Amino acid sequence: MSNPIVKTIPNLFTLGNLLCGIFSITANMNGYLRLAALLIFLAAFLDLFDGRIARRLKVSSELGVGLDSLADIISFGVAPILIFYTLTPHSWVTSFAFMIYPTMGALRLARFNANPTVGYFVGIPITLAGLIMALMGAFQYSNAYITIFLALLMVSPIRVRKL
């Protein structure tokens, strides 16, 4: 399947994921927190399929892997932490959570790209952490300690089976 159009199909899903993250940030900036959270869920739906489609069409590429990680850090790292920041009264603990969550998410993505695993993830995927953050945001709830715990789980040695 060397058709250039077929090769772009998985990347269109990844770009959809990225755009959902960008629109989530924009919605948050305009005070639409529930819409911002919903867009993170839509990003996760698109993220679920990009790699599967690439493997099924036999068009997996380094470009696609890199693009997926960049989209994921926006949609499941930056967008959810901004919802958290919008909802949370500021303190040193929330500032720490605000810094550590996307940092550990980026480290987790980089670690996976450097040492991919088959059948399982090491540490919880940033997508799962981002969905938990978005779910809390959808209910107008934030908790710095849960956020820090999610950040640590992303870089923990626990194994999580891939869906």
C-alpha cells in the first residue's frame, strides 16, 4: 500500500487528535470548561484509532509515531492541566502539580518512543491520565494530589495492558 493518500489516513486521525487538544485549550480560555473536557474525550477517540489504522493499512512510519506523541502531549498533557489550573485555587501544591503533570507526560511519551513495548505499557498511558483529568474537569472538580499521583503513575514501572 504505497498510495500516498492511504499513507495519510492515520495521520489525519492524529491531526484530529491534535486539533481537539488545541480547541480544548481555546474552549478553556473562553470559559467553556465542559466543552474543553469533551474535546479531550474526542481526542482520545481519535487517538485510539490512528495507530490501529496505520498497522492495518501497513503504513506505520516514524513520522506518524512522532506526530502522535506531539498530539498526545497537547491533548492529554497541556489541555487537561490547563483545565485543572483554571479550576484550582493557586498554591505551591497546585503550582507543583501544574509543572509536574505535563513534564512527566512528556517523559513518559519520550520513554515509550525510545523503548516501545508490545502488548503493554510501562506506566499508565498519558491518554488515560488525560481522560481522568478531563473527567474531573467535566464535573468542575480538581485535586492537586490526584494530579501529582497521575503524573507519577505515568513514569512508574507498573505494566498496563494495551487495549
